[in-house]
Amino acid sequence: MNIKVKDLMVKSVITTMPHKTIGHANSIMTKNKIKSVPVVDKDMGIKGIITATDLLEELSESTPISKVMTTKVYTIPAYSNINIAARMMRNHNINHLVVSDEQKIVGVLSAHDLLKLVEDHRFVMKNPSTPSKKNNKRE
């Protein structure tokens, strides 16, 4: 399988800034039917990510995103193989990767995007190894 992250990622990324509120983030996610929003500075540098899971906490709608966002953001280059992205998501128990190029956001890849591989039948299960044809019987 030679599918790259850039082949599956969402390229039109909606972002927000740390000083915006949880209410703002929630309205962005609801309006656009998305589950995460990268948090950036004025130069589009990655500062964090806020996800639908972060919004489950009982906080005021006026709470700044900076108080809730995850600051440890896992990024991956667009030219990486998709299996690397899947392994990163599984190993770090995350559902979203920010796709970056020189610390700038160029896309977002979600676990949902990876499921499209299976749904579109682009993922093909490898056949199990065949047993040896040598006669292993000892007499």
C-alpha cells in the first residue's frame, strides 16, 4: 500500500486561536460537523488542538480555549505513508493528526479518514504466509 497522508487528509483546515472561547470552538465544530480544531497563533504556527472530547468537561462557554486545549499536538508530514499515521494514532490513543509542513498546518487526518481506506476497499489484507513445502515428517 503506497497511500500517502496527503491522499486522505482534509486540506481545508478550520483553525482557531487560544484566546477564543469554548463556546466559539463548539459552534465551529457543530456548524462544520467536525470533531477537532487546531489552535494556531497569528502566524499559523501550531499551538494546540481542541477536540469534541475536550468540550465534554463542564466549563463555562466563556472559558478560553487555551485552558482546555491539548498542547501536545502530534503532527505528521503530508508525504508520510498512511500506515505511519495509523500507527501514531494507535500508539498515542488519538483520533486526529495535524498534517504540517515546516510547522505550518496543511491538513488534518482523522481516524475517520483512515476508515475510508477500508470502506473504499483500497486496503487489501495481506495473505498469510504459505506453509513450507518441505516434508517435515521424521521417521
